[in-house]
Amino acid sequence: MAKVAKTAIKKDLKSSAESKNWSKVVRAVRSPKTGAYTFKESIVHKDKVKDFLSSK
């Protein structure tokens, strides 16, 4: 196996910590016309997840 340079592995700790505050949320939405379900997905800050799910 080839060795990897340590500078290539180094990560930005601040940006990785900020990215942990976001979540992908998927909500099933029923179509009033056909009755079939569609899915609305969004990337939401973890503090706003309940607001996203409760909104219509």
C-alpha cells in the first residue's frame, strides 16, 4: 500500500464541527389531487427540524 501524506489527511476542525449541526430531513407529503405520497427532503439546521416537520 502507498503511504499518504499527512498534510492530505489534515481536516479543518471548525468546518467539520459546524457540519454536524445540519441534518437531512425527509417528509412524506400527500397529494390532494391523486392521494399519492411524494417526499420533500431538505437539509435543515438541527434547531429547526421540528419547525420543518410541523409546517405544511
